[in-house]
Amino acid sequence: MENWQAILSIITFISVIILVMTEWIHLTIAALLGALLLVFTNVMTLEEAVGYIGNSHGTLGLFFGVMVLVRAFEPTKIFDYLATQIVLIAKGQSKCLLLGIVAILTPICAVLPNATTVMLLAPLIPPMAQEVGINFVPLLILMVFVANSAGLLTLVGDPATFIVGDAVNISFIDYLFKLSLGGVIAVAVVIATLPFLFRKIWNTQLDNLEELPHPQINHPRALSLGAVIVFFSCYFFSLENLYQFRSRLLP
């Protein structure tokens, strides 16, 4: 019976992944159908399923809070404004944009949770890509590559890395000396492969910078309040990582 349940769980998981990849139905519906199937077949009880959700309240709260924060910023046009400034600084060269994404994400994802960083910075990508005339999807994929690679630089850069490090009882300093080199190599490989994996974008050049739209920032008070909230959010994320770092150093 237990083997049957394990096989059904694997089949359900693979089926949900296929539905998400092919987009035959909405990914939320696919995930819920998979969970309901496991409950109805008694692979897990309803109480266990609700318990799994309850144990993930921190992750769910994180994603929900950041999504609300990003959505609140949209009417201010701050993402469009920053995207235009980034394109002007890069002088319309897409290769500079690619390298800029790596340069911005790497140090931030080394000290802050990489998922949070990607969610905060991802809204910059679509307007920036639109102004240069390139597809924004590869840029988002690059953000994910860099975030996951840079998360390996420190013990607290990626939640999964911290969980594994905590399980094997490795200290923050030991991780830096013994395992951070893997993160450095991963980031270096991403940089080295940019001209090949993103060849079309790498060679794109925007010549008419004067024709770029110049969006104006709206609702400055709401933007100021949002900036304060983002500051304290990053501060508390850093404070948590600092606490974890300190607890690792002390016996």
C-alpha cells in the first residue's frame, strides 16, 4: 500500500509539472488538482495538507507581501522611470544591460534572500527590454540564473543553502572558506556564457536614445512611503541574516 501511494505521488507530481510546462490549464488549477487528488486517494489527509500550508506561512507571507508591495508601486511609474535611466546609462548597449543585471544582483543576493531580490527587481525588466526592443523573457531567466548562482556565495544567500548548512552544522565562516568558491565559479560561468546564450541580445544596440520615452514619476508621497517600507524590509532581512551570522560565530 505504501509503495502504491509513493508511485501515485510521483505520477501526480510529474503530471502537475507537465501541465505547468505545457500551460494546458492554469498553473494554480494544476497544483490544486494535484493536491486534491492526493487527498481524495488518501495519500495524505486533509489535516496533513492544511498542516503543510500552515508550516509554510512564512514563505507564503513573504511572497504575498512583496507582490502587494510591487503592485502598489506600479501607479507611480517608478519602474518605467528607472528602466529608462538604466538604458541611458548603458548607452543603449544590451551587453551592458546584461552585465549590469549580473553586477546588481550578485552582491544583493549574497546577503539577502534571492527570491525576494528577484521579486523586487523583476518589474524593472519588461519596460527596460521594451525600450531597447528586445524580449524581456531571457532577461528574467538571466535574473534567475544569477540569483541562484549568487545565493551560493554565502550561507544565508539562499534559503535552501541555509537549510542544508544548518542540517550539517556548518558555520558561516566555514562556508565562506570551503564552499563559496562554488558560487564564484557559478557566477563566472554565467558571465562567460552571456555572449553565447544571449547572442542576439548581446549584439543589440539602440542608437536613437533621444527617442526614448521619458516617463514622469507619479504620486511622490506614495512613492516616498513605499521607499521607507522597502528600506525597513531590507533592513530587517539584513538584520535577520546578521543574527544568523552572529549565532554561527558564537559557540
